[in-house]
Amino acid sequence: MRCAPQILAILSLSAAFPSAAEEPDYTDLDAPEHRYWERELRDPFTQFAKKVASGEVRLEAGGELPFLRSLFSALDVPASSQMLVFSTTSLQLSLISPRNPRAIYFNEDLYVGFIPGGKIEIVSIDPELGGIFYIFDIPRNSRAIAPERSDRCMNCHAKPSIGGVPGLTIKSVTPGPNGGSLESYRQGDFGHAVPLAERFGGWHVTGEGGLRDHKGNKTGRLFQGKLTTFPTLPGEQSNLDRYPVPTSDLLPHLLFEHQIGFSARCVEAGYRARTYWRAGGGKLRPEHRDLLKDKASDLVSYLLFAGEAPLPEGGVSGQAEYKEAFASRKIADPAGRSLRDLDLRGHLFKYRCSYMIYSNAFQGLPDWFRAEVVRQLKAALDPAADAPASRHLPPDERKAIAEILAATLDGW
């Protein structure tokens, strides 16, 4: 398969470059350096769909749950990553309510949405283009699926509040009795630094342990301008037997939040870097180079969990099935250490550098920008360094992270 062109290939483009005084628009998805709707795709779901179409992969068609289980197995997406959201913040909003929550499942490169009685929604991360969106019916009488690449998803997934490029977003709202939003929190803000008290609005949360102060598991009513909230517990209004598992565990919620913040930063930086490279005629103008170095610095801080919101007192337990599935994808160094080693006491990970550094979102960054991130990351991990990105990490943890990356990350 022909690979999508890397940043250096932009040199061969013949279209006119913007003038030096004109600030290029990196959100123009149809620009030659992006060609979002035309470029050959390399995201995992597109490749998977080709195998299904050719008969190489077969999926069960005996109903929603058998189909879902076969789909998850084929995509390597754990059913135990399930999170249930009952606010009407989705393309299929007419089907969503506290009586029929939407479920989301994920690994680092794929996100699957399922609503009982509805269509399957997919967000699949292409190394260069970011989120690729599909929607399709669950087959009833045959094994065939007919994925449709959706442009309607772009109304929410490429809007200015998430950088204007195809990415992921997450909302926290107080829904009314039928799922419509009455109040919204931390709009346009997502990632591991968001306080836990502002998260989960409109979502079910199970296994929260000592976490009491959050917006999840609640619906509300407005009366004379005053909002009153009421507990809405998982399974209280809905039938959890319609889902692969009966949980909406806190640990997947926390990792999902981290991944969305990471992917958003990577995708926006990639679009900017390609656009600025072309605008400079095959090189970067000084002001664009400086801006991208700042973006790299921000990404390094995020990689190292700077500003991570503290976990609740007593930590997080995490469902055993999900922890096992999450650990099964680890990339370990010769000592057996990996960036997926969980801590779950004061913070999520034992070695605070994101496992998302192995993901499509990071590996598809333009070469110069990815190299700049790695350069800054190496400097921050020096045990003697006094870098803002790593001041929260003790020297022995910095040293361990650097050793893990040296053994497991291509290009380190």
C-alpha cells in the first residue's frame, strides 16, 4: 500500500504558497498538504474494513451482543473499557437517554460507540490526518458491514474549541430527565489536568471508591432558574444486560480523558507543522519554528503528566478485567518495566510518561516536529535537569523513564 506523504514531500507541491504576510490556515482540511477527504488512509479501522470486505475477517451477525464481541475481538478493543454516557451529546442523540445510554470502548488508536437499537460509530486515528469517522448498521441477516465515512461527525469533532482539526472531544454536562443538557462544565478543556470534580457529567461511573465529588451519575431539573440534581445510578433506569459488560469503570474514564488530551495536542500540532512547512516554501519561518517549539514543549509536559489531577484519597482500584486487558498491550524494556505499569495511588502511572507515545497520533507527527519533542523530552528526563515539564518527577523516576524509552521507542 502506498504510504501517505511525509512532511518533506510537501516540497514537491506546485500550488502557490501563501505570502509571508498571510498567516496560513492550518484548519483548511482540503489544503494540498492535508487532503483530508482524498488522501489514502492508514488508520486501523480502514485497514480492518478492507479485510472484512475481502472475507479475510468475518464478524458474527446473530444480534447486537454477538456482533459487538466479535468486533471487539477483531479490533483488539477490550469490552471492559466500556463507559456509559446518557447525555444527548452524540450524532444519534434521539436514541440516547438515561433509559438507553450510549457505550464507548477504546484502545489507544480506536474508539467504538454503541447504542442499543442504533448504529455503530467509529473514530479511528490516522497517523497524519487524525480522526477518521465511520458509522454503520449492525448486520441483522448477514455478516457484511457497510461502513460509511461520516462528514456529519465533523460538526463536533473538528470545531474551533478542539483546534479545528479532526480529533476527539469529551463533554461534562448535567442532563435533564431525557438526556438534554441543562448545564455544562469545563467547555473545550480536556485532559488529565481537568479536576475530577468537573468530570463525568452525563456519564455513569462505577468503581469510583473514595471519589465522591464529581458530576457523574446525576440528572437534573430546572425550576424557576434553579438547578436541582438527583442520583441516576447505572442500571436504575436502563437494562445493563443489553451491553457486553455491566460496568462504566472509573479507570477507563481516567485513561480516556488522558488519551483525548494527548491526541488533541498531537493532531493540531501535525496540521500546523505541515501547513507552516508549505507556507515557508519547504522550510519553517522563524515565527512558525518558535511556535512549533512551544507546541513541542506543551506536548512534553503533557507526556510527563505535568499538572495531573490528583486521584481520590485511597487511590483507584480499577476493574481487574480491564487492568489485565490494558497491561496486555504493554511494550516492556529488558527489566520488564513499561509505560503501562499502573500506580493508581496518588497518580495513574508508576512511570509518568504516556504510553500514547507509541500511538498513531504521536508516530504520525511530521519528522521535524517529532524529533523536536524527543529532543526536549530527553532534556527534561535528565536527572539533574530543572525543567518545568519534569520538576514533579524525582530523579530516579526520570532515569527509569529514559531507560524504558531507550529500549522501546523507535527513534529515541
